Amino acid sequence: MNYEKMTREKLEQERVLLSEQFAHYQSQKLNLNMARGVPCPEQLDLSLGLNDAIQDPKDCFSENGTDCRTYAANIFTGVPELRQLFAEVFGVPEEYIIIGGNSSLNMIYDMVARMMLFGVPGGDGPWFGKKIKFLCPAPGYDRHFKILESFGIELVTVPMTKEGPDMDMVEDLVRDPAVRGLICVPKFSNPTGVVFSSEVVHRLAKMETAAADFRIIWDNAYAIHYVYQDVPLDDIFAVCRTYGHEDRVLYFASTSKITFPGAGIAFMAMDAVNRKWVMPALQTQTIGPDKMNQLRHLHFFRTPEAMYAHMARHAEIMRARFDVVNETFREGLTPYGIGDWGDPKGGYFFSLDLPDGCAQKTYELCHELGVNLTPSGATYPYGKDPRDCNLRIAPTYPTVQELKAAMEVLCICARLVYVNQLLETK
Amino acid sequence: MNYEKMTREKLEQERVLLSEQFAHYQSQKLNLNMARGVPCPEQLDLSLGLNDAIQDPKDCFSENGTDCRTYAANIFTGVPELRQLFAEVFGVPEEYIIIGGNSSLNMIYDMVARMMLFGVPGGDGPWFGKKIKFLCPAPGYDRHFKILESFGIELVTVPMTKEGPDMDMVEDLVRDPAVRGLICVPKFSNPTGVVFSSEVVHRLAKMETAAADFRIIWDNAYAIHYVYQDVPLDDIFAVCRTYGHEDRVLYFASTSKITFPGAGIAFMAMDAVNRKWVMPALQTQTIGPDKMNQLRHLHFFRTPEAMYAHMARHAEIMRARFDVVNETFREGLTPYGIGDWGDPKGGYFFSLDLPDGCAQKTYELCHELGVNLTPSGATYPYGKDPRDCNLRIAPTYPTVQELKAAMEVLCICARLVYVNQLLETK
């Protein structure tokens, strides 16, 4: 059944068959959105307890007696008990943590803006007006790329392997003094689901960079977001410390995919060198983030164990969806010799590699059938997938039934596109 | 009793008397903080209803059916019903409103950062690296000045009159193309309590500026914060529209002094030209602010009338404190021919003008007695009060009894400093 080995005649029969199936789905007028990584209502319901987590006026105070209804500037970096909880759950030193508002993306944006306007410790002043390049493991997160691009930073694509970014290439590229950083999602990566291997983390930590102010934006968005099983990620601060490069790390995370995506708590973490740089600017920018929402999260969870139990409930809901994608692809793509979607154990996405030149056309056909995927190319810098082969699938929002239909549509479309391509080139 | 007209002998007697009173307060070991404008617990209690404003899962949805627990990017500029409420209460067009996080100061900071990095419509590109000046009516808000200063913008002091900034000077200064803006609190100004007169608003709106990208940062922080009576402020958008200068206005406000200072809702408002400029950058910066907190505020207030009633309760609490300041100053300063504190009808502060050269020493003596005021000079650009005469008093946080003691201390200290000054120069 492998399409590549099929005769022209067989392929033409296959095309007729697939076109019939396409017409069948056309008549169904589907309208399914799998473009963004959004939890389903069932997942949101898991956190409804946030709404009454603060029941008593005394719940408005942190343990040290701070009234969190007011500016609470004395706990600028966050409610101490919540910093402690995050430190334990995310495995970062408590004193490194600076809690922010509802969006880690916003914190990343502000960090890059700060680099542009004020420069970075160890560097030669503001980045504004200079040629600045950032390494972008891809497929990666389109919103990361968009932030860097908006500041005029040049994006350098580095291929993702099953272990993380291609480190031979990274080590080569950082010899260029214009390369000032790397941005990544190191665990259950968006969209590949890859967890950086210990070797990758060590090489990122160890490598010498031409730029003295080189920084890694370590967006650990899916730190505790396993679906099938947890895959440990090395402690980036500890490893970098070994090589004397701890100031290289700017760590970000949030509860966006733990509690409410729009109303969670984001934080960043960094060593003393970076905190000394960031804090004065941050304290000019704001009197402080919303600490009532910090208390709300604290009272809702209380303990690391409660947070892990919560994530187990998420995983159960996610697993039903991940199973559908795995099964449908295994039945609808593998037999025809197409499709590589890795083996994600957690995170929020599937990253599907089709034969070269097939991604955009597949995206378009799916769209025609009412199945909206993340636009092809979005997972690459400047929206340009060099091989036009990658599609990101965000399977969490639809129901299991809808997802099943959508994935079947995707398989039909991908096969049709590939069959057409083979017929044209044979 | 007027000190200026007193004989040396009389002044020396007065000094002995004041020194005794000073020693009396010294023995009391007071510890009172009047440094920042912070509501008292009684005021915070007025908004405790926020904590259970969302009772039912269906309360998590906006009227148009958007689930606000998730990113809700379709209502990026805010929950429509809350934008409508703010439009009515603050008197700005609904479509101008972009709701943000918990801090209007943060929105102002980000706005100035945007000006530096990307430039402003009508201008010549990014402000970064250029000589940029901002007009700063003073006494003014220290955190405003600090933001501008942190970006290397030159602060140009413009004296505040009882009507607003000295407009003759403003109209003269804006002939300098390096002057790109003005920052102000137009109503119940921080700290003078002045409300910009209709003439001032019209002259700000009408004046021709050399800079084509001139902007007014209109921080209407105390729009509905009367204490004794409301004093109307002209509609800045409407007036600017008359003169074809509507794109001059960047309007900011928040509920920080309405609900919880640390956990309120901030917004900005601007015409279509500015929205077209700001929105793409904003949508790169964040997927959106916390909309659950928007719903919480919406459900807590529901109607403009409820919001006005809420402000009346604030006013009652504030009035007791404002009365104490007025009375103590009238008894403790006026008879001696010192002290001008205007006649604030609302807002959060008193701005006390002492004889030239007396502010810093008075601040220091108060500090010695455990009464902590905003540092002298803070109300001026670069923290430098040219006449060393102004002190900002934030009377809201202490109890009425504490405030009474603190204001008596202030009067004693101010008189002692002035008596010493007269004795030295006589």
C-alpha cells in the first residue's frame, strides 16, 4: 500500500477513492478548530475551585501579614508561599522566582524589549540598532518567533531532532558574535513534544558563545504536563552552574495550561546577576502584579501533591485525545508510507511531518472541509517551512468525536495531496 | 503670630516652645506611614464582594458567550460589557477602550517603551537614540517621572497653577521639536488636587506643536474620586477632536483606587489612529489580559449607578481624613503665616507648599519623629524641587487618630524649620 512504490494505475484508483471520501466529508460541513493549543471545557472545569478559593477576608493576607488587596510592594516578587510552591513543583530555586501577571509570553516580550532598550549584563549596551540574531529550534512556537521578529531580531532556524535542537549546528552558530540568544520550549516542546536530552542540556550549558551576553529563553511551558508519562528534563540552572554559565538562563513558566489559560499565574526565574539587572526596570514598570490571583492559586492548590493530582486529571482528559490522534494516524497514514509525528509523551501538540511539499496543500484542503489547523509554515521562523512538510495539530479543544472526524479528514487530505504529487512527478 | 513679622526675641521664645513640643513627640515613638497613596483597610473592605462575584460556572462567560477562563482572544480589548460600563463612567467612547491588566502605570510604561522602540504615528520612527523631551507639570507624580527618566527622556518641569499646567509656558515649549509629549493627571491631580480648567484643556487641545508625533499621556487616575464634591473635567477627546488633534491623546485609568489597588482593572483609550498603531504590538506582546478579573469587576458593579454609590462610600471615609488635614493645617500653620495646600475637592493627596528652603528639613524632622512622608523633592522631575518647598501628604492609610497626630507633628516640624531659618537669616 506504500504510495511511493505504487504503480501509476493504482495511484489513479486511489485518487478516485480519496476524492469520493473528500466529497463525503464536504457534505458534512464540519467546523472544527484545532489551530491553537486551548484546553477543552472539561479541563477548565477542573479549576472552577479558583472562583471561590478566597472565601474569608483573612484569605486576602499572605502568611507574613501582607494585605494582598493593596499594592503589597513589600512582596514585589510574589506571595512567598506561592513562590515556595512553584520552586518545589518546577524545581527552581525559590529566590530566583519573580511572579508576574497572567502571561509568561508577556514576560518574555518584556524581557526582549528590555534587552533592546537597556542591553544585557556582560554585553555592549542596548541591542537597539544592532544586528542581533536568535537561534530558533524549529518546528517551534510561532508566538516566540513573532516576538523576536517584531523587534527586528534575525531568526536563525535550527532543526529540532528527537533530542532537542541540532547541537552541532548550535555550537557552530554561537561562534557568531551577532548570535545573542536561543529561544526554546525544552520539555514537551511546542509542537514536537520533544524533551531536551541530558546531552543537549549539557551542551547548551557548556558551549562557549562569542556573545558575552548570550541568553537562553527557556520557556518551560509544559514542565508538568505529561499525557502518557513524565519524561525528566535536566535542571538547567544546576547544569549551567557547573559550567559557570548560570547567567545564561532566563526561565519562564506559567499555570496557563494548569488552571485558566487567560487567568493563571506566570513567573520567571533567573540567577542573581540577571535579577539585579531586571528588578529596577521591573519596579519602574509596575507597582506589582495581581497578588489576589496569586493567593487564589495558592489557596486552590496549597501543596505540590495537590498540583500533581490536578495534572493527573488533566492527563486523563488529554490522553483520550492523544490516543485518537495516534490511532487515526497509525491507521490512516502509516500504511501508505507517510507521516512522522514522533511519539509525544506530553505537552499540547502533535507535530506531523508529511512528505516534502505536502503541508500547505493539506492545510488548505482541510480548511476546505472545515477543519482548521495552525497555518502550515507557522512553526518555522518567518512562517516559512523550508521543506513545506510540517503541520501542527492542537488536539485538546474538540471533543473526542470531533477530533476523530478531524483527524480522519486530515489523513484523507494528506493522502490525496501526496497521491496527486506523485502522479504529477511520475 | 505671623513668623515673618516676629521680632528675633519672640522667634527665640517660639523656638523654645516648639523644641519642647518636638521632644514631647519624640518620646511618643510614633511610626506612621504617609508616603504612598494607599487606601485604608476600611476602604478595601468596600470591595470584598469581588471575592465571590463569580459564584456560578456560567458567570465565567461574557454575554457574547465567550468563555473567559481561556484565552478569549476574540475579546482581546476586554469583556464588552465592562468596556461599556467604563465608557459610560469615564466618559470615553467605548470603541476607544483597550482593557489591560491590573496596572495603568504598567500600560503607560509599555506605551513609552513602544514609542522608544517603534516610534509614534506622524513621527520620524523610533525615539530610541534621539533627544526626546517631555513636559512634566510639577508638583506631579513621581512614578510618571521615573518611567520617562528610565528611558533617557529629558524631563522639562512646567509649574502647576490652580488651573493646571502653566499654559503660556507649555505653548512656548512645544515649539521645540524635541518636545514630544506631556504627562499629567488632569483631575484631582497627584498631588495638588487641581482639576484642569476648561481653558487649560482647550489650550492643550488647540496648540500647534513642532513635533508631529506629540502625545499627551492623560492619566485620569482619579476620574470619579471626589472627596467633597465632583469638579467636572472637559472631555479631552471631544475637545481635541474640535481642533483636529484627537490623535494627541493617550488616555489611561484604572480601578486601583476604586476596588483593590493591587488587583483592579486598568485600561487605556485612544482614537483609531493610535489603536491601529498600538494593537499589533499589543497582540504580539500578549494573548490577552486576565478576563476573569474583568468579569469579577463587572459582576461586582453591574451598573454605573452602583459604581457611583461605591465611590460615595469611599468619599465618606476619605472625607474624615481630608477634614483632619485641613483643620490641623488651618490651626497649626495658617496663624503663623505659612503653608499653602490649595483646596483639594478630591483625589488622594495634599500638596503642601512651605516657605522656600523648608521642605527637605521638615521631611527629615518628621522622619525623626516617626512620621514618614513622601521624600521631599519626589514630586518634581529628577527628585529636585527647585524651591525646596513642596511636600506630598498621602492621608488615606492611617486612622483618623494617627493622621491627627502625624499632621500635628508636621506642623510643629514645619514651624520649627521655618523659625530656625528666620533666625539664621535675620
